Amino acid sequence: LIMSPAMWKWTCLVSHLLLSTTVSPLGRQQPLHPKRPFITFTGDQAEGNFNHLVVDERTGHIYLGAVNRIYKLSSDLKVLVTHQTGPDADNPKCYPPRIVQTCNEPLTPTNNINKMLLIDYKENRLIACGSLYQGICKLLRLEDLFKLGEPFHKKEHYLSGVNESGSVFGVIVSYSNMDDKLFIATAVDGKPEYFPTISSRKLTKNSEADGMFAYVFHDEFVASMIKIPSDTFTIIPDFDIYYIYGFSSGNFVYFLTLQPEMISPPGSTTKEQVYTSKLVRLCKEDTAFNSYVEVPIGCEKNGVEYRLLQAAYLSKAGAILARSLGVGPEDDILFTVFSKGQKRKMKSLDESALCIFVLKKINDRIKDRLQSCYRGEGTLDLAWLKVKDIPCSSALLTIDDNFCGLDMNAPLGVSSMVRGLPIFTEDGDRMTSVIAYVYKNHSLAFVGTKSGKLKK
């Protein structure tokens, strides 16, 4: 099932491939083979676009986040249950939302755009976060979408005031003997005083527990979060960090981002705004977020730079690709799609490239940077930490592959870009989504394009 990028994120592509179906942006059948039937599902057109999709890997049931609706579908796209999430009376200028205190702004019927959809397998529930009331989440029972909880009483219950469906990304870190954690990464839309750009939250067993979505750690000075300094917005008024993809691997959680920064072009005395794609890494067990490191990523082919990240997917190398890369077949490989250049986030050029990164090599670059900084070399070199160039502090300690930082030299940026290996380019129909998997030792990638084509 391939739909236009405005309606579907890359997550849809995963399930669509599993279902071996295809749908045009208007829901009409588009058979890939004349003798094979294809299954389609069209929601209520009046409700607007579909936003996110997840598949229960145990049952094959599909959960679809839309505007004002959550759908539960069977594996053959029959509606099993629907849950209404909006519209409701709201105003984006109300903070805290009017459900907490009276708001002087005029309230109007407002759509609830689904911004994040995650399956919490351990507690058999769906986490559905929307755009109403500065971004609150519902916890729904997987079986029947019954509302188990909807925390909204505390400041940390509001995740993001951004209304775009692709503005929030979450990664669940699961434990066998304690409550899970939810790492949330979000655009803040000029409100850094309200919303951290990354934080780790408690996922309590009880969906109505007072501590649901509370920061894993929070005291007067330190918390499990990263906030963008307000000073940054005086230099780049529209600054934000946009999160394209997230995953966990080993002891770390990773997010792939797109963010603006000011650079001085060669030979110029003035600065211009460009966008830089960066990988952000945090230790799973780092409650103070001292392990925050970000490293720029991109790729180049035949002298053309591809720097605007469009999509990404984590897979394994597989035996054949592993041999050519000099890694093991079970090593993690990042499949990424970039469009050409780095200046126009909202109007990306159609020229695009599919590139791969060996995650271990990115981690090696981060370790080198940590080691040099703890030798006192250079500055923290973080583009959005605009107050001043903070020098690295020297400390005598061993930094191994799993080093999680101290309350110094953090947050830290890597200045030199890690370049991916370009394996395919497309000049006319921009690639917008990607998944990959290993089949009979071969690593296969599927790419979705701007016009709704699928490339294998």
C-alpha cells in the first residue's frame, strides 16, 4: 500500500509490504499484477489524512492513526474497532490547556492530528499521542481500543504544541524487572520553555498512575531531558530540531534529525541558514542526559552532496553485504534517504540518494570525539548551544564503547561529518521512505517515492 508522502510516513510502508497491497492517494486500486487481487481501505474522507500506522507483530492487527480517529484493522484491512480522538474545543495558545485551567483565548472546534502511535507490548496497550491540548497522549487497550488512561494534570503530560503529524518520535526501552521507559523526541515550535526537545519518561504498569509520562529523573538542577536554550532563537528565530527516525541498539537510543544552522560560505563574510542532518545518541540508562552526543551525517556521489535527510531504517547487514563492508552479518546497518543539497527543508529537491551507514563506525567516530574532548581538546561544538564556545575539560579516565558521560563536556557535538555509502540515486522522483531486511543472506531495500512508486 503506497500513499502520497503527505498522507503516509515510512511506517506505513512496512505494513503495506507485509500486506502486499497498493493504494493510490485517493484509495483507488492500482494493481501491480493484473491477475492478483489487492485489498484497500479508505477512511472517512471528511476526517482528513491518515498519519501513522503500526502492526502488532504477534497478531498482524493494524493500528492506524488518523485525524480524529484511531482505527484497528484486521490483516485484510477490515475495520475491527474505531476510537474517536477529536475534534474538541481548543486553542493552541492555551498553556496550560483549558482542561487544566481556564483559558482566556477563544476556543474553537479543533481537529486532533495523530502525532505518534506506539505499541507497548509489555502492557498490551497502544500509546496514541495527538495535537490537542499541547499534545497529550491516550493509552488504549489493544483488544478493543478502550481508553485505559489519558494523563493531563501535570506539565510533563504535554509533549509538544506542534500540529504536524511528523513532529514527534518515540522509542520504548523495555525491561523485564521494572517499568519501561519512553524516549520522546519532538519539535518544540519556538516554545523551549514549555517543551524539552528530547526526554525520557516513565511508562508505568498502571495506565492511570500519577507518574505516567513523568520524567525518569527530575530535581531542581538535573532532569532526564534536553532543552534548546532560548538564546538560540535570537540567532535563528525559526530554529527547531526535526526528528525523522528513532531506534535503540545495544546500550543506546538514537534519533536521526534535521536541524538548521548558520554557516559562512567560502569567501563570504555573511552567514546563511542551511539544514544539517545529524544523528543523536543517548545512553539508555543515563538519567541526567550527560551522554548526549550528536554527529552530522550525509553522503556524496560524483561530487554531488546529499544532505537533507528524508527517511531512515535500521536493519542487519546480512552475510553478503557484510563481507563487502568488512563487518559481521549481524551488525546494524542504517539505510537512509537524503535529498540533494542542504538549504531547503520544506522544498527538497527531487534528486535523492539511498545511502548506508555502519552503526559501529558512527559509534567509533563518537568515541574518538569523546576521547579528544576529555583530553581537553577543542570546544563542545554544538551548533544550537549558541551562548558561547564552551571549551572541553580535561579528565583522566578511560572512555570505552559504552561510556555514558559525566556532568562535564555535555552535551557534545562532533564537527566532522560521517559520510554514508551511496548505493542508489534517483534524479526525477524523490525517494521519501525506506525499509530493509535480510533474505537468504542478501540485504534487500524497498524505497517509496514522491509520486507513489515502489522500488526494490
